[in-house]
Amino acid sequence: IVKYMENARHVARIFRDRPQSALDTAVFWTEYVIRHGGAPQMRSAALDLSNIQYLLLDVIAVIV
């Protein structure tokens, strides 16, 4: 249990070591998206895949 607590404290310290608070980060990214008109450059490429490609059904079909 002691090792678990030490590890939890270590991870918590790493998590809290941020240049900005979570709220500041959320505000920054919200404003960023507004400034850049939806920020299409940050859109996931997975949205352009067909369902067959997204679910890797084409790869599974080749393997099977």
C-alpha cells in the first residue's frame, strides 16, 4: 500500500505541474478555435475515412 501511495503522489505531482490551469487551457483552445474559424487543420483525418476503413474491415478481409 505504501508503494501505491508514493506512486499516486508522484503521478499527482506530475499532473499538477502545468504552465496553465485547466480552465485557462480550455479558454485558450476555445478562443483558438473561434479565431481560426473552427480550426479545420485540427480536424481528425479519421473523419474522412469510410466506415470500412475506419473499422479496419479492409485489413481484416485481407488477413482472413
